[in-house]
Amino acid sequence: MAGDGRLTGKVALITGAARGQGRSHAVALARQGASIAAVDIAAQIESVPYPMATPEDLEETVRLVEEAGGRCLPIVADVRDILAMDSAVKQTLSELGRIDIALANAGVLHIAGSGESLVESAVRWNDAVGVMLTGVYNTIRVVQQPLIDQGTGGSIVITSSTAGLSGMHDGSGGIAAYCASKHGVVGLMRGYAKILGRHNIRVNSVHPMGVATPMVVNEEFQKYHADHADVLEISPRLLPMTLLEPGDVSAAILWLVSDDARAVTGIALPVDCGVTCP
């Protein structure tokens, strides 16, 4: 999408920005004039079964944002650590001057075959909920006051999933935690929309179906999908698309954070080819 400058002068803090959807969002917003604070753990969480982002991935996000015409501040931080996220916000304010947009995007996907032990289940549950529910709370908790203090409004968008609008899980610690977290952030979204609305800060969530990112396009996930299609296929797609591209989600987010959606808050926006259509 060609830039029209609609976000000129804005600063966006994006978690999970080293690759996948987060990188796509960073580049899309930069094309529209935003500066980016790209936050990522840039390390492996032991329980996650596929390779996670690396420092080199985060450096590539910086390169692509700069290529798109934006400024990019890379920050290594774990969303599960609220003090690390508070430090990330302070660094962003110090170096980029403000925060107008926060995208709570960081996510992981644990998959497990049969025979998962109780301990393995608990570890996967804790790690998944830590990243995708606690991490979202931590992100909003540390950005809300700077957004309020600026007095110019703002926009927060949480990345949920079609799994946050349906009962998509198999009982394992990881997939159950994914489903529970993606539901849980809807509650956070609606509550914060009410809390922050008086400050002209809008809070929404997006709910994509499967997106072609390293979290989904990997050997472990393909094996799981082959054996658990009944878990992952919520309902037939109304549009003839198997996977979304990250840019499909970025386009929805770009609308939500722009003035075009200045009257939109407290919504759960499906980006799912009609999968969750009643």
C-alpha cells in the first residue's frame, strides 16, 4: 500500500515486531509516516516447538522500516516481564519522544501430540498465557499513562484470533492456553475501551484466521494440522483463501489506528474470510 502520510508524526510501539505480523505492521505504519518502537524477545522460549525470532530478525525489521521511510528503534524485551516493558516504554519516550499507537501483537503457538504429561501441559499453558494474556495486560498497563498524559488521544490494538471467537482447542496445555488467551484479551480490550475512552484513546482487537507467518508455516504445525484438522477448522471459509498474508491483517490495523476509525472503539474485528460468520 502506497503511503499517504496519514500517520506522520505518530509513534507506534509494536510487540512481536521481529518478524511475521509484527514486522508487517511495522512496515505498513512506517509507510504512512509513523516512527516505530519494535519490541521483541528475540530469543527462544524453550517450550515453543518452532524456532522463534532472533536478534538478526529484529535487525531486518529495522532495515525494512527504514527502507519504507520510517525511523525504527529496536528494543529487546519479554512481554511477560512488566518491568522490561516499562523500560521499553521509557526508552521509546526518551528516543522517539511520544507514543500514539500500541500494538499488543506478540504471540506463540504451542502444539503437542498425544501423551503430553501434566508437567509439559502446565509449562505450555504458563508460557502461552504469559505471552498472549499477561503480555497484553503488561503492554497496555505501561503505555496507558503516557498516552493519557500526552492529552492527544491514541489507539491500542490487540492481536487476538478466530480462536478468540470460538472454542478452538484440543485440551492440551498449549492450544487450550492459546484459545483462552485469545478470548481473555477481548475482555481486556472491552474494559480498557471503557476506561480510556474519556481520554480519546481507542482500544480494539483484531481476529485473524491462519496467517502465513513462521508461527504457522513450519514443519511442526503442518504435522499437527494433518492430524487435528477438526480442531483448527472452525467453520467453512466464505472466501476462497487458505491462509491470510500478514499484510491483510496490517491493512485492518492501519485502518483501526488511523483517523478513519476515530469513532471506532471496543470492537472485535474479524479478519477471517468469513470463518466466524454466524
